[in-house]
Amino acid sequence: MNRERNVDVKDSRMEEAGSPRALNLTPRQGRLATGNQHSEFLSMMDKSSALEYINQMFPTEASLSGVEPLMQKIHGEIRRVDAGILSAVRQQSDSRTKAKEDLAAATGAVEELMYKIREIKTKAEQSETMVQEICRDIKKLDFAKKHITTTITALHRLTMLVSAVEQLQAMASKRQYKEAAAQLEAVNQLCSHFEAYRDIPKITELREKFKNIKQILKSHVFSDFSSLGTGKETEETNLLQHLSDACLVVDALEPSVREELVNNFCSRELTSFEQIFEGAELAKLDKTERRYAWIKRRIRTNEEIWKIFPPSWHVDYRLCIQFCKKTRKQLEGILVDLKEKPDVATLLLALQRTLEFEDEMAEKFGAGTRSREIGNEIEEIGRENSGQSVSDIRKKYERKLAAHQKNENEVKDTIKDLSVPGAGFNFRGIISSCFEPHLTIYVELEQKTLMENLEKLVQEETWDIEEGSQNNVLSSSMQLFLIIKRSLKRCSALTKNQTLFNLFKVFERILKAYVTKLRARLPKGGIGIVAAATGMDGQIKTSDRDERVICYIINSAEYCWNTSAELAESVSKIIDTQFAAGVDMSTVEEEFSGLITEALMTLVHGLETKFDAEMAAMTRVPWGTLESVGDQSVYVNGINMILKSSIPVLGSLLSSVHFQYFLDKVIIRQS
């Protein structure tokens, strides 16, 4: 009963304490009081219900005595909250009024600013218009000043041009070449300023007048140079100086004038050459050397006189070019008109002198030479297979390196020379190439000589090796390649084109003929017991000397096989590039390789033939009646003795590769 009462009391008190009506608060005041000022109370209300709160605050009836103080506290809090709310409302009212005033003031300021901006923009446009008008007047003045300056300059230059042309005309009429040369350069510079005024009548008139003056100067210079070489230079002491000044005028004129003058001079110099060597007496092949003597004498005699020409003209160089072309044409006519084949000695002598002249001209005018390099290439043929020591091989490659570096320096020098106008002409072959189609008789002579030497070498061959020899090669092999090297050196000194290629083919035929000679020296076969037993014909009977000779032939064939490859490599380096692809010794190498195989098989057959007597003794043994077998037989001892007498000798004479091949074949045939 007391419990229910307590609850009712608590509920009524809660309504009085928690309800806005019970506290006589307006709804707005209640919200403000509960939301802003009584945070602790709201926190408690959030955590538990109002009933729990009241029961907690007033758990017993005795505690109800504290209701009045609590109510007073709450009323005080409400009054304080109301005062705060009232103050906030008043402040808000004042702020709104002030905000409206500030907004109105800002709006007025913005309008005033926009007005000022429009005013400034209008003034800026007016200023821009004023500046443009001022600049337009300044540009007019500037263009006027520029035109006046250009006009004054053009008039000044025109005055100078008129005066210079008149002075040049006077100098040309008096043949004052030195002064005219300087004046020509000045007039050329002045004329370049009037390129844009070509259509103006006065300028056209001056240009035409200047053109006529240059033509007059050209005719005067050509006329004066026509007296050069006629002997007047010795009579008139100042003629050479006068012509030297004329060269200055030619340099000031167009480049075509200089070319025409030099060509005319060279043609005039060679007129006497054509008259002399086109006659019946000197238009012969054996007089070729006199042609080169004539031009060298001409250059030497006139060297001092020709110093009147500037070095950049290369007059002697151009003269030699024209001489080479005319000489080639004349020699071609002589060679074609020959009714019968020319004498080989005369032909080769003419070619040799021609090559010497070409080399001399090439060295004189800046080109290098390959003769020494070619000689070194030829000298290397066969050396690698002649028992070279380590020091010899090292020296060989040091020589190659030095030659390569020298060749690079010569190429650099040649490139420098090519920067000079006209220095790119190649004298080598310009005349000598006309001999090429007529060198067939030379190749035939070389072939005949090589064949005769081959026959002589084979006839004089002892088929033995001198004591102390390291390579066990027949002397005829080495001598043959020495002869081929001399022939190659002779031909490469004359030509590196079709003739050298034809001679290379001759070398192939000579080496194949040598293979035939060596093959003919191998022992021939017959019929033996081993052949009858094995069903193979061609068993060969060989003596100890025959075996040594066969070994020498094998070693010589190997030497020739290696040296043939070196020969082909050297020729491919020397010969013209268009023929290099056809330089091949593979067929010759196959011939020597086949000879080596045939000789080794001859040794095998010869050794088998030595077994005939022992094999015959073995067949006579009554194998069917034998009751016991001994440790060793007589025929086995005989075969052992044959092997001991032959195998060590063959091993000492043959290379390890060929000796191994021989042993393999012996074993295979006996198995």
C-alpha cells in the first residue's frame, strides 16, 4: 500500500517537475530549458526514464522533504534560461537590422565601383584610339625616313657604279689588268645591290655596258695569252708580269672564262705534240717512251714561265690530263692498225714505260702507290709452308701492320688532295688500259715459259731430299711456286685486270700439269698373291726408295695444296675487284688432295705386296695335319720384320694426319 502510494506521489511529482505546464513554462521555454541550460538533467533523462529518475531522487517518503528545494532550484534555472533567451532574441533583432544596413551599403559601393570601371574603360578606349593615331603618324614618318635613306644610299651607289664602270672601261681599253681586276670586284659588289632594280632602264643600261666591258677584257686577255710560248716572253721583259696581272682579271671574271683559257692554253701546247707524234716516223709502238720524254721535258722547260698562273689553276696538272687522253687515243689507233701481232718485248716495253709515267704523274699530283704493297703480298706466297719460325711469323705480321698504317695515311693524304679542284683524277690506267685487249700474246708467252720451266724442273728432280731439310718437300714444288711468284709479280706490275685473271688461269693449268707429273712418278701396280686372295687388282711392288719417294710426293702435294690457296688469296687482293670473285683454286686443291689420297693408297698396296711371300708360306702350311700350335710362326716373324723396317721410316717422313690415315687403311684392309 505504501509502495503504490510512493509510486503515485512520484508520478505526480514527476509530472510537476518534468512537464512544462507544471513549471508554468511556454513550449519554447521548455525546449530551451531542456535543450541548452539543463544539460545534466537531459543527460539523465536520456539514460533512464523519468520514473526511474524520481525513484532515484526520492526513494523514500522521508526524502520527499527535498521536493521544495528542488523546485526552487528548477525555477531559478528556468528564470536564468528565460533571461538568456530574451537577451539572445534582442541581439538577433539588432543583428538583423545591422545586416540589412550593411547589405545596403555594400550594394551601393558595388554600384559605385561598376560606374568607375565603366568610366575607366571608356577612358582607356579613348587612350588606345589616341595612341593608334600617334603610332600611325610615327610609322608614316619611319617609312618615309627609311625610303629616303634607301633612296640616298641607292643614288650614292648608283653614282659609284657609274663612276666605276667608266673607270673600268678606261682600264680595259688601256689593258691595265691589275687595276681592272680590283675594279671588277668592286663593280660586281655594286651590281649585286641593284638586283632588285633590274627592270629600271638606267640599271639595265649599266649592266649591259658592264657585260660588254667584261667581254672586251676577256678578248684582250685571250689575245695576250696567245703570244705565250711563241718566244715573245724572252723579248719583252714585262710580258710575263703583264700576263700574271691578266690572270687576276680572269679570276675576277666568271669561272667559265678561266676554264676556257686553261683549255685553250693546254690545247695550244699540245698542238706541236700532235703534229710530231701523228707522223709516220714516230707513230709507232717502239717510240712510246719518246712521248713521255716530250711532255716531261716540256713541263721542265716551261716551269718558270708557267709560274705566271695561280697555283689554284693547276695548269700543269690539266695539261698532263689532256696529254694522257690524247696519248691514249693515239696508242689505241696504233695498236688497232697493226697488221700482225706486235712483238711481245716491244709491247711490254711500251706498257712498262707507260706505267712508269702514270706512276710518276700520280705521285707528282698527290696519289699514292700500291706497288710495294702488292710486292709484299706476292712475297708472302709459300712462306707459311716453308718452315717459318715464330720470329719470322711475328715479323711478317709486323710488316703487314706497318703497311696497313701507311696505306691509311696515304688515303688521308689523298682525301686532302681531293679538296683541291681537279685533284680527283686517277692517272693510273688512263693510258695503260688501252694495252689490255692486246696482251693475249703476253699471257701465251708466260704460259709457254712456265710449261718449259715445269718440264725442266721435273727432269732435274732428284726425287730425294737433302739432309737437314725440315719439310721433306721436293725441290721442284718450291721452285715451281717461286717461278709462279715471279710471273705474278711481272704481270701485276703491268696490269691488274683481264690479263692478270687470264694469267691466273694459266697458273691453274700449270699446277694441274704438275699434279699429272707427280702422279706419273707413283709406282704402278701388278698382280700379287694378296690381290688374288682378296679379289683386288693393282697390287703394287715398292722398294724402300719408292716408299720414300711416295712420302715426298705426299708432302709436296700437301705443300702445293696449301700454297695454291695462298696464291689465290694474294691474287684476289691484287686483281681488280670485278675479277676477284672468279679467283678460285678449288679445282687445283681437289687435284692435289686426290693425289695425296692416291699416293697413300699406293703405300698401303705396296706394304700389302711385301706380305706376298709370307702369305704364300702361310698357305703352304698343312693346317689339317697339325697336331699342335706353337707360340710363333715363321711367316709371322717375317711380317713383323717387314713392318719394323717400313713403319718407322714412313712415320718419320709423313705428317701425323697422313700417317694415321695410312695406318687406318692398312688395318681396315687386313681385317
